[in-house]
Amino acid sequence: MTPMLRAAAEVPVSRRSAPPTWVVVALACAGQFLVVLDISVVNVALPSMRADLALSAPGLQWVVNAYTIAFAGFMLLGGRAGDLYGRKRMFLVGLALFTLASLGGGLAQAEWQLLAARAVQGLGAAVLAPSTLTIVTSTVPEGAARARAIATWTAVGGGGGAAGGLVGGLLVDGLSWRWVLLINVPVGVVVLAGALLWLVESRAGERRRLDLPGALLVTAGLATLAYGIVQTEIEGWTSSATLAPLVGGAVLLGLFLFVETRTKAPLMPLKLFRLRSVSSANVAMFLCGAAMFCMWFFMTLYAQNVLGYTPLEAGLALMPSSLAVVLGSQAAPRFMRAAGARTAAVIGTLVAAAGFGWQSTMNADGTYLTAILFPGILMMLGAGLAATPLASLATSGAAPGDAGLVSGLVNTSRTMGGALGLSVMSTIAAARTAGGTSAAELTEGYALAFRTGAGVLIVGVVLMLLWLPRRVPAQAASA
């Protein structure tokens, strides 16, 4: 069997003595926290953004999608760049770009400026995020320690997504919506300083040309496909304004796959998908991301637009869910040791599906306990339980030289699923409301989105049972 990712196989390019492992893991997790936080932190600020900048309805959705599509589309390029040019270097470049774009978004005076800044943020995140997981897996020796480190990385990432509501609520109520972006500037500067001081450079293999055409094709394909899905809400499925971008997006993604089979240094070597662990775990991650990502978007809209919560109240209402995803991520390694990675992923996804099903019963007069608290805890507890075994399976079995690429695939699958899932779920919800804005009409649309999400997760469970390996190699999951 091809060996797992090993720190020993890395090519060190710095002679400085290695810092304590916990410092490296902490810095990597800080970078991941910022990246994931910015996916969700804007949700509670969307109504304020819309009022201040006169955002259109599609523009409101693209505040989220501009970030996630650029993030997903360029993440493979970011992962490969880290392998070839150095993980520390790409960590610094990505974080610097992310921080500068955050400043630009916080100072935006028009819709196009905000959307452009969010897209550049996504590009920076795409360069940064793969390096965070690769730094962890290349620093911590395989075995129980690495499983715990991956669990910590997963928990921090999940916590970043979960904490976005609270952080955004505090900033919007206390300052303004602009601070959900501006807050990244001082935090980014601090993490940059720590990375410059403590991270040690490494890369895998010799430098080769990056597959820029592949990166542009996959990003353009995703963006065009997502645009076509959004157009169905306005023009319908049979309109040329809808069919043209849908077909165009599919063609671009097909060209991407064709380019990958022809180029000498592909962005995404298709041979990786011959590994059962890599292919099955990434497809499962895609489906889970398609459902889970929408949870925060619709829950914050439901809390504010239907139940009348302020941004801060909406953030506080979702705090127990934030704790649940962290708890689930930390408990996952124990489940993996006891039952195997596949069983742990299946149990987590079933718990999340139960939460989605419960959430789909919400109504316009819902109470906090039954309409937000308990279903939210189930959804995020399950998300935390499932993410760690899926990430462990997805990064097992690949060659050391592909460490950054495989790490990028993990994030890409989840985020790509989230970006396309949000487009689909938003369209489904809007179709049910049919332009209505009353609390009851909005609730019907949100509830349908959650029912659809539950169905997607059940499909994911079936796929996991049929396709996922039972467990990662024993040394990676044992105590």
C-alpha cells in the first residue's frame, strides 16, 4: 500500500531548529480558523450590508458565493503550490492576500467593490488553507498524535464556522457590518508575525510548473455553474439565460478534466482517485459540505427575518451549536478507535441528518428550544463527528509528494459542495416562497431547504456504507 503522509519524506529547506509541535499546530489552526470564520461571519451581517450598500437579492447571495467559489476553485492550485514552493511561503502569501482583501472589503463603498474583495479573500484563503492541514500532517508523526492533531484542526475549523454567527453579531451590533471584515486585519497581522518567527519551511519534491489553466478552468466552471443555478430562481429552468451558464459551466469543468489528462504537471492528478480512500472520502465530504454549509446561512436568516432576533441575539442563539461541533470533533478519534473511521463517519452523518429533519419542522412561531437549540446541536454535533474520520480517510494512502494536493482536495470537496449546495438550496427556498416576504412564507422556504439537506445527508450515508474503507491504517487511529 502507498504509505501515508510522512514528515520524514518532506524536503526541509530551512536549517533552523524546529519549534515546539504545539506552536506549529496552533499557528496552522489559527490560519484555518480565519479562513472558515469568514465563510460564516458575514451571514448575520447580510441584512446590514444590503441596507447600507443597496445590494440586490442576487448580490446578497454572491457576498457568500464570491468567497466560497474562489476558495474552492483555487484551493487545488494552493495545495500544489505549497508542495512545490514551500508550505510556509504559501501560508504567508495566502494570509497576506486574505488580510489585504479583508481591508478592502471593510472599506467598500459599492456592491461591486465588496464582491471583488470577497473574491480576492477567497483566493487568499485558497492559497492558505491547504498549507494549514499539510503543516499539521507533515509536522506531527503518524499515529495517535496525528489523529488528535487532525481532530484539533477539524474542531478549530468547525468552531470557526460556528463562531461566525456570534462574532458577526457582536461586531454588527457593537460597531458596524464593516468590522466583520476589518477584524481580520489585526488578527491576520499577528498570525503573520508568528508564522514568520516560528514556522520552518518545507516542501515535497522539485519545483515544477503550476497548472494555471487547470485552476482557471475549474474556478470559471464552478462560478458559471453556480450562476446558472441562481438564474433558475429568476428565469426558470428552461430559459436560455439559465441553460447557457449551466451548459457553459459543465463544458468548462469537462475541459478542466481534459486538461488534467494532458498536462505533464496536472493540478489534480486523476490517478489519485484510483485510491479508494481518497475518492470515496472526498465525494462524501462534497455531499456533507453541500448540506452543512447551508445550515448557518438559513439559521441566521430564520432567526433574524422570522423570529426577529438582532444580529447579536442570532449569534448567541447559535453558540451551543458552536460548542457541539467542537465537542463532536474532539470525540471523533475515540469513535474511530472503537468502531473504525467509516462507522464514525456514518454515525456522525446520521446524527446530522436527524438534526436537519427536526429543523425542517420549524414554523413562524417557533420557540428557541425546539426551533434552534436542539436541532442545531444535533446538526453540528454530527458534523463534528463526521468531519475528522472523513479527513483522515481522505489524506490516507497518498504519496508524501502529494500531501498538499490531497489536503487541498479535502477542503476543496467540502467548500465546492458548500458553494454549489448554497446555490441549489437558496433556489429551492426561493421557489417555495415565490417572492413572498411574510414570516410564514419565508419559513416554508427555509424548511424545504433543510428537508432537502437531510435527503442529501442520507444519500451520503448510503455512499459511505458502500464505498468508504472501514478504517484508516491502524497506526493512524490507534490510541
